[in-house]
Amino acid sequence: MSDIHTYSSDVAFTPAVKAIQSRKGSRDAYARAEERGGWRTEIDEDLSAFLAGQDSMFLATATAHGQPYIQHRGGPKGFVKVLDKNTLAFADYSGNRQYITQGNLSENPRANIFLIDYAHRRRVKIWGEARVVDDDPALMQSLMQKGYRARPEQVILFKISAWDTNCPQHIPQKFDAADVAAALASRDVRIAELEAELARLSGTAQAAPAPQQVSVQS
């Protein structure tokens, strides 16, 4: 079901999109980017490092008739694994059992992964095709992180067609509660150390004898 594109960004820049880009004045800039190679099609070190730090993402699918659906997926940091330079995978945990994503993929494998790092104001978009694997327990086990309490139901494999990043404009900067708690705890420890040092220095000053006054007679 894969389409043949002249440029990797054609997965998103359809003729209709390019017509609007031309009308609104951005087509020339994107055409130059296409001539330079377009969007990346393989997982590089930067994308691998970005994925390793993410504990949340959104997976977009659509029905055979094109009705879109977006499902949140989460897990421990790095739960989206890199299998090779073109393939991602993650354990799909048991949830509300609606199976909308799985149903969509059964008739339309085209999908998109959207990740956003609020702390560093970065976002990554990944186009490709996805499929459900529910008969490979070894693969499923390899994708589970020790100590994470969730019941894996299946695996989703994602074959990358293209990926791109967005500028940070309009991304609000937010921090995970755990990171904030750790920063506050570190601050409190430092405050306690400084207070203890101040008390020690204050006690030393009080214990020191007062300087003797020397009278000067003329």
C-alpha cells in the first residue's frame, strides 16, 4: 500500500498542499528543501536520542474512508524502541478495549507518530506505515522495561517513510512533575547545607573572645 514519492516530504506535501503553498508563497522555499534531499527517511543518532528521552507520544491512524483518529501512548522513557534504521516498535498495553487504532490499521496501514518535548520545546513528526503483531512473545518481552507495571497486549511496528522536526514557536514550556520534585528536593538539600554552615559560622563568631580595647594616653 506504500506510495511512490518523488521527494520524501511528498508523503505530506500532496498536489493539493503544494497548490496552497504556491498560492500563499511558501512553495519555493519547500521546493529548495526538496532539491537538497527533503525530509529524513532513516533514524539517525539525533532521533534515537530524542526517542530515548520520551515517555509519551500520539499515534494517528485513519479508517479506509479517511476518518482520522489520534490515540495517546505512554510508558517509561524510551518505550518507543529503535529496531533498525527504518523501524520503530513499542509494546501496546491493554487499555479501554475499544481497538480503534488496531481496527484502522487492519484496513489502512498509513499512520503518523507525533512526539513533543515540552521541557525543551521540541516536536517530531514521523510518517510511515504501522502494523499490529500479536504472535511474537519474544519481541513483546524485549520491548517491556523491567519494573513497569502494565500488561502488554500486542506490539505495534512502525516502518518510517519520512520524519521532520518543527520550530519551537507556540510550544509552551512545561516540566514533568517528577523532574520538578527532584529539582526542589535538590534545592532544599542545598538550603539546609547553607543554613547549617551559617549556624556554624555564627556559633564560631559568638564563641570568639571580644577584642580588648587599648587606651591611648597623651
